Amino acid sequence: MRSSFISFVVLSALYNLVQGAPSKRSSSCTGTISSLSDVTDAVECTTVNINAFTVPAGETFSLSLLEGTTVNLNGNVAFGNVSWAGPLFEISGTSITFNGNSNKFDGGGPFYWDGQGTNGGVTKPHPMMKIKISGTWTNVHVVNSPAQVYSVGNPAALTMSNLVIDNSQGNYPNSQSGGLPAGHNTDGFDASTKNLVIENSTIMNQDDCIAINEGSNIVFSGNTCEGGHGISIGSVTSNVVVSGIVIKGNTVINEMQAFRIKTDAAATNSTVTNITYSGNTATGIGSYGVLIDQSYPSTLGTPGNGVIISDITFEDPTTTITVNSTADKIAINCGSGSCTGTWNWNGLLVNGGDSGPVDGFAGISGYTQ
Ligand SMILES: *[C@@H]1O[C@H](CO)[C@@H](O)[C@H](O)[C@H]1NC(C)=O
Ligand SMILES: *[C@@H]1O[C@H](CO)[C@@H](O)[C@H](O)[C@H]1NC(C)=O
Ligand SMILES: *[C@@H]1O[C@H](CO)[C@@H](O)[C@H](O)[C@H]1NC(C)=O
Ligand SMILES: *[C@@H]1O[C@H](CO)[C@@H](O)[C@H](O)[C@H]1NC(C)=O
Ligand SMILES: *[C@@H]1O[C@H](CO)[C@@H](O)[C@H](O)[C@H]1NC(C)=O
């Protein structure tokens, strides 16, 4: 009985070997995606190659990957145009290596752009790219997002690098935008997360280059931001901690602010602490070099008292900001007692414009207007 069972097992194993037909496919296979119908099979493999294709309008290109998968983007991905909520692309998994190979995801922005972003007009798919992986996301180009580009919620450490976000076409009015720039609310990165590095990337858009809403241990370094609203912490809502944020070696060109911390006037029980800036360069700044404002959504309105901001540092190497003649160098608007701790701004130099108001906090050291 036993020996005949064993010989059955041995024989069928031999049969499978000879036929090359293992009962379950090994995940070391290579999957290829040339249309959405290929996704289900391809994500059973730990190498996934994506060819150029167009995702049907109104559908999400969604990849839920095995641990340790390598993805190669080998062509451009476009998305059919229709007004819907999105997202257009979504990816999840741990220890993922995503190689964009300088290929692009094209969101079809001009189809949606009406100067109103997500505040009005047609429903625009957003975020365009929902990133829920750990590992690396490299060399990916995103052009013409309908509205917000990346929403990042990594499950463990993630480095995003050598990316391009090009929404520069949205800087100009179109027939739908009533004279306003057609692109609006096109935030580069919205991050409510921890253990994230975004490096060596170029972001051309019409809103925050990055908005860090919540989280810790986030590094934004060596990036170039052009045409938007600046590198932002916030807006900070209620019951949120933002801490351990490093903003270094970035180049900011023709943005409304270079660096901004905005907290909601109505927010309660939140803290923003240990934010460090170094070695950044900003030019052509239209409104404020550095804006720290607790009255969001107003600008320099009546500040709230529910968010404590502490330990904001400009350290060496010096961050140099040149603001336009009609702009303010810095503007501080803190609620009573809401800004505290050590604010050493030894590593900040701002040229041009006016001094700007400093209200609600007298503790900045090392910087003279
Ligand atoms: C969507 O519309 C935009 C703007 O007209 C266009 O550039 C893009 O090619 C369109 N996308 C597709 C898949 O047709
Ligand atoms: C970003 O650029 C810096 C300076 O060239 C380099 O040291 C660093 O390794 C780069 N980061 C990545 C993830 O490529
Ligand atoms: C205050 O915020 C923290 C998160 O930072 C949260 O854990 C806590 O529950 C909040 N407290 C109240 C009273 O909501
Ligand atoms: C401040 O943040 C940095 C970067 O995340 C971290 O290395 C450092 O330990 C933090 N300092 C404090 C006092 O928490
Ligand atoms: C700052 O001024 C320059 C030169 O006039 C202009 O090109 C740039 O757009 C201005 N920046 C902003 C953010 O408006």
C-alpha cells in the first residue's frame, strides 16, 4: 500500500518533469502586461514587464504585487478620457523595485483642465497615481495629470527618485479656463506617511510641489520644483503629528512660496515639530520666501491655537531665497502660544522684496530681517 503510493508520487513527479507541466506555476516567472486583461496573470510573477498600452476610460490600472517583485515599464501608458473619480493608477506590495526607464504615464490633463482643479468644474480623476509600495520607484515620468498627481502611503521604507512630473502645459489658459491657467490643484506629492525619501526629481505644476500632511521621517532632497506653490507642510488638520522632516538641496523656481507650513485655523490636538531645511536655493518667488501661517485656508488671517509648531530649523549649508520685488521675505502668523521651542534660522538668507510680518512668535534666532 505505502510503497505503491510512493511509486505513484515518484511517477507523477517524473511525468510532470518530462511534460514540463508543474501543477502550480512558480512565481519566478515573467509576466507581461499589454492590456488590463493581462494583469491578473502577470501579478502572479515576480518580474512584470509593462508594454505601451492605453487603459480604457473609467478604469483603474491596479497592480497588487507579490513581495519582492521587479516591475519594468517598457513603454508609455495612456488613459482613456472620461470624467470620473479615479485613481488612474494604483500599486501595492512590499519590497518592490519599479523601474520607469524614463517612460511615461499620460493622464490626458488637457481633456479635464478648466482652471478649477478639484474645487469645481468637471470631476477629475485624482489622485492620478496612488503609491502603496515599499522599496523603490524610479525614473517614472508623469505628464498632464487631471489634478493631484501622487498620493503616497507606503507600508514600509520607500525611495522615490529621478522622477519627472510635467504639467507645464497647464500653466497656460485654455478655452475652458476663463483666462486662468488651465491646470489647478496639480499637487506633485501628497504624503501622509512615514519613512519616505523623494530625491532628484523634477516637478512642474500649479500647486504644492509636495504637501506633507502627516507623518515622520520624510526626506525631500535634490528636487527641482517649478511654477507651483512651493514645498509645503500641511495643511495640517486635527489629531495629526508631523515630525522629523528634512528638506535639503532642492531648487525652487518661480513658485508662490519657497517653503510654507500651513495649519488649519480650526484644527485641534496637532503638532508640527523638528522640521529642518538646508542647502536649498529658491528664485523668482512671487508671494513669500518662507510662510508659516496658522490661519489656513486664509492667508495671514486670524490664526488658530490648536496646532503646536516647534523646532523649525534652517541649518548649514545656507538656504538662499530670492523673492520678487512685490513679495515678502518671510511671514509668520502664529496663534497665541502656539509656536514654541528653538527656531535657529542661522542657515537662511533671503534677498529682495519686503521684510514681511512676524506675528505671534518672537523666538526666531540667527536671522535678521
Ligand atoms: C485625452 O485627451 C488629451 C487632451 O485632448 C489628449 O492629449 C490625450 O491623447 C487623450 N487620451 C487618449 C487616450 O486619447
Ligand atoms: C540623488 O543625487 C545625489 C547627488 O547626486 C546622489 O548622491 C544620490 O545617490 C541620488 N539618489 C538616488 C536615489 O539616486
Ligand atoms: C490627539 O491626537 C492623537 C494623534 O496625534 C490621537 O492619538 C489622540 O487620540 C487625539 N486625542 C483626542 C482627544 O482626539
Ligand atoms: C529630528 O528628525 C531627524 C530626521 O528624521 C531625526 O534624525 C532626529 O532624530 C529628530 N530629532 C529629534 C529630537 O526627534
Ligand atoms: C517673479 O518674477 C519673475 C520676473 O518678473 C516672473 O517671471 C515670475 O513668474 C515671478 N514669480 C511668480 C511666482 O509669479
